[in-house]
Amino acid sequence: ALENISPELRVKVTEAGLPLKEVVSRCRPWFGGNDGEGKDVGEGWKILELDVSNAIRERARADANNAVAADENGNGNEREFGLVTDRGEVLAYTILRGTLQRILYEELVETHGVDVQFRKSLRGISYSPNEGSDDIEGITCRFRDGETSGPYDLVIGCDGVKSKVKEYVDFGITGESETSSSSSSAIYSGIRITFAVQEGDVATEPTNVESDGARFTQAFGNGAYALTTSYGAGKGRPVARGAFLVYGDENYIGPFPKRKPDTKGDAISSPRASSKEFTLQVDENADWTQNNRVPKEYITECMELLKSAEMPGNDVANIVRNSDRFFDLGVYFHNPFSWNGWIREVPDNMNGKSGKFCVLAGDAAHAMPPFLGQGGNQAMQDAYMLASKIYEYNEQIQMQQTRASLNGGESEESLVEPNLKSLLKEYEHRRWLPTTSITAKAALLGYLEIGSGIFGNFRDTFFFVMGKIGVAKKVFLDAATPKM
């Protein structure tokens, strides 16, 4: 998506990241090694190996053939966007979230002069009518600090899973509580994620320029799953390392609690979510902030979990032990279906038809489990697709005005205004199916990855077979290939 938004911006991002080279999956041995729970399983058995660069190039060649066929059939607008540039560069990189945010922020402020304001929390949305010759009608946004902003023709809600804009789109109102109605209806999956980030050491780690690229190393243990990789932290900066440990909450069977929670408690604070601390609320880092880390002493519990799960390899333990940031979060499922979809017209006070809209993008539109790593990628694609529809609308307005000027001026009654709602619906229709598909696949994948006992053996066999027949590669590339 970045290549289509701005090639120059894409270069800045890729120069700060690490090229993704391969995906390797290993499982604990089913037999052999030391006896007993928590045995040392070494590197385990390799069940999947995917050369990412070659796989993407193969997909690009197939996409090129499909694009030709689509053009011949008049379906060119429905094509997928490949991950290989005209210069042959494979656009698959890893980058720290904070590094990417910094680059995008600098691009907005320095290149486009956008006024980015922090610590602004939306409180309400209303319609402001034209009450005088100097007034402009439109949508007014009210914030918790008492300030207002507007009026606007269009408000785009990119405010995450606790989106107040989504609350307005779904219900036509915005409440006063800190949590929106849409976020409170999310379902706790019974799956938890511990993740750790180890910043690169200038003395010991290569920079992203010196590194030979990133590898996703997956490890399947007994009732748990782990992923380790390296991340670009900026051009010329030492690479960072990340480890993710996915496991089931011992108080849940899937999304169902084993016993009634204590409604008076606070959020679960232990990585193991022990029964002594079992409460109704389960923490979710909805805003991906850095202020809800868990204390370092929970690292000991994480290490015990790795041992009991007989996790192959030692990368996870090393990264967790040396981590600079350490988190433990609950995974939630958010319903991709809603009566109003991603768009709602903000009614005026007279006839209810104002032509002013709220529209959703990113997690506000389609919060998804993280097991395919597609949340940020899909948000980028939303941005591109939505921007293209807004551009199309503005271009139609400009062409209409130009035509009227050339014709010596036409009456306002003879001018048919382009339909903004239909263009926004085109954006939603194009993006809903791929994001919903990824959400469903990611939810299924999360439960499959944490199988234990005989179910763990089935999982290992499943991934081995799917890798051999090419299904695993297809799922990976289908999620990663932009559809806009």
C-alpha cells in the first residue's frame, strides 16, 4: 500500500526496516530426548520452511498473468497489488511499530504540514447547521478536554478498538464512558499473549544495513506457541529482537470461563492468569500504548511456561530474559458484522440528510486477532483505498465545476452532485471481505497453535502437511498481498 501512497515514503520505511527472508517452523519432538515434563527438546523437529522472497516472486508472476486476464475481461479494478516493485525489490520487511509511527508522523508534519495533536480523546459527534452567512455546516467533534473541532464534511475514525467513531456509526450516539459500547461487546478468546522486545545493542548487534535480513522462527510446544524475529529500528540503527508467546488462559476453555468470574475485581495482572486473580475484566492493549507493561518478576513465570510447554529452541527465553519491554495481554474477538457497516451519515436537524459522513478504518473497522500479523498492513490498505475514493469524489466535483464554467455557468439545480456515500460504500465493500477473511483465519489459527497433547500432535501434523502441499504458503501470501 505504501508504494501506491508514496514511493518516497515507502523507501523511508523500507530503509528503516529489515527484509523478511524466510519463515521456519519447529515443533517439540513427540518422542526421544529426556523423559518427563519440561524436558530439554533442543531445536525440535522442523515442520515448515518457507523462502519468503521466492514465494512472493512466484506470486507476483501469477498476479501479473491474472492482471492481464482481468484487464481483458474488464475487471482491472479488482486486481491485487503485488509485493514486487518494477525494479525487482520484494516488499516484505519487519519494522518496530514505534519506528514506523515516527516515520509516518514526520511525513505528515514535515512533508504535508498536517497538524497532529496528541492526548486528544473524542467525546462526542454532532451536526452543526448553517445559522448565518458566515457559518459553515458540518460535523463537529467534541473532546474530553472541552475543546471542539470542525465543522467537517467527513470524519474518519481510526481510533482503534475502543473507537468512539465506531460507537457513533453503530448506534448513532457516543457515550460518556471511557470504554465504547463496541469494545465492551468484544469477546475474550481465552488466549493470552506475552511479548517482549529487546532493543539492539550498538556494541553487539548489527545495524539494519549490515544485517542479512529477518527470519520468522515459529515454535510449537505443548499448549503454547512462540514466534521470534528481528526488527528494523531505523536506518543505520542496531536491529531489535522480539519474542511472542501465545498460550491458553487456564481459567478458560476457548472463550468460555470454567467458573463465574469475580465482578468486583480488576483486570488480570499475571501472565498465567492464575485462578487466585480470576476476574471479569481481562486486559487488552487496545491502544498499543507503552504504559501497561507487566513487572519484570513475571518473567520468571514466563520462563516456567516455556519449560512446561517443552518449547523447542532457546531464542524466546533469551529475548524474554534480556527484554527492555515486557507485556502480557488478552486476545479479544471483535464482531466484523454490524447493521450500518463502516459508514453513517450524520443527520442535520431538519430533514436528516446532511451529506456529511463518519467512516471507519483500521482497527475501528476490523479489529483482528494478531496471529497473522496483519493489523497494521490492513490499516495501510484501508488508508489507500479510502483516500482514492475521496480523491475520486473531489475530482468529480472539480470536473463538474470546470464543465459549468466552460458552459457559461449552469444553475445549481442542473448540477448533480457526486454521490459521496456510494463511493464510501465502494471502499467498504472492497475492504470488508479481505479483512473479515483474515479475521476468521486468524481466530482459527490462534486456537490451532496452542493445541496440547494429542491436539498438539494434530497441529504439528497439520502444519507439516499444509506446508508440503503449499496451503501454508498460500494462506501467508493471501494475507500479505494487498487487496485494494
